[in-house]
Amino acid sequence: MLKKFLNLFRSPPLKKQPPLNSAEVGAFYNKTTDKFLEVYGDIIQAFRTNNVYDYLDYTIQNAELKDGQKILDAGCGVGGPAYYFASKLNVVVDGITISDVQFEKANAAKASKTLLGNVNFTKGDYHNVDEIYGPEIFDRVVFLESFGHSSNKPLLIEKAFKVLKPGGVLYIKDLFKREHPNKEDGILIDKIVAEIDRAYCYHVADLHEVLATMRRLNFIILFVKTPEVKVGEFEHLTISNNFQELFDIAKIISWEDYIFPVDFYEIKVMKPPFDLSQQKHLYFLNRPEVVEAGK
């Protein structure tokens, strides 16, 4: 009985991770970036408001982006969010993309921008950010619907931890696979998620794996929540038949039998602003000091 009770508190065994698919992601975006721009413009995010800049303002608020910060936009696309943040705030935003096409388009756009801060772009694999940028140099690391392209999310989270300063914040907005409410719905969820992964060179994230990795690294979890967007302000590009046709995904004919396969979540976690080897006792309850250190 005691052994069974103790098993409840053990971490789940680590999954064997597939090989990194970074080259495939780069090739995918080299081929499809123009299609994404046709539908999304330079803010390549599916979960968005009718006025997409309203959602970027929401991101600024929730990720606590502030003047003077150094920010990493990991998987930056063609630089739309990075330029917007630097137009609103006196920040330095480093964007990294694996795509040659996106890197070129992001840099080409700079001449037309009016910025309070500065934006720089790097062509590279975001699984190597610690080698590219060095340790503990960013106040914020943000993944804005780019996190799911990684086939090794524990590694990616570890690398984000390394480049964050103590007290720095990791902010993720992405889709996560829904839990199976029953066997029949589970079959449909698995089928649609497999289609998403195939069509978008994606690996829809497992929330349990992501949170387990963050806890193992001693990130302080500030929140996990559904983005707070009113239904009337939400732009339904995620279910656009025209967009699905571009990427050869079956059209949604009827809502009657459709099972939505994913949940969108925001995750915000903080790297402890103190030496955990010296302050292990109730480290996660140091909330006033933690919040202040992250400002």
C-alpha cells in the first residue's frame, strides 16, 4: 500500500524523443511562406483577433514585455511580432528562424519600419539558442505558435532556460492535444492531430510532457490558461476552408460531427531569480520577490 501511495508522487518516465526535424521545418517554410502570408499577413499566428494587433497588445501585457528588455522571439517567422513589439517598446528583439526565405523577408522589411527599439534576425535552429546567443542574456523568451514545430520539446525548454537571465520569463502560446474524453472521440482527435502534424510539419504538444519538463528544471509556473479573447473578437482562420485547401487538409463540412482536436494555451513560467541550491525551501512561494524580479 505504501509503495502504491509513493508512486503517485514519482515523475512519469521520460519519453524517447524523435530526431530533431529542424531541416524539415526550414524546407517547409521555404516552400510555403508565401501561402501563409497570403492568409495571415506578416503575423503568422492562427489564434488571433479580428484586429491582430489587439492580440499582440494582449501578448505584450501577458508576457510582461517592457522597455529595456532583451527579448528572444523563437521561431520568429517573417518578423511581424518582433517589429510590432519594438515599435511599441524600447526593447531589443532577437528573432530566430530556420527558414532562409523567412530570414530574408524579415530583414528586407526593416527599412520600412519605425521603431522605438531594435530588431535583429538570425538564421538558425532554435534548439541551439544557447550556443548562438550565450547563457543568461534574455529577459524574455517567447514562442508564438512556433513551439509546436519542435520534435524535442524537453530539449527546447532546457535551451530556453539556459538563455534566460535569473528572473527571466518563458512565454508560450500554442496548441496542445486534447485529452480523449472517450474512445470514439479519441480516435477522431488522433486522426485530426495527425493531419495537422503532417500538413504543417508540426508536433502538436503534450501538455503533461511540457509541464513536467518545466517543473523538472524548477521553472516557477505563473499560469497556464486559455487566451482571454472574447468569442466575437476571435478570427476563425484556424478553421478556414480556404486555408485548409492550401495545405490539403479535409474541409469541415459540418460542425455536427466535428471534434475540435486541440486546446490553445498560454503558458508563462519564470526562471528562479535566486540560487536554488541555496534556497530550496518552498522556492515556488517566493511570489512577491519572483514577480518583482521579473519586472
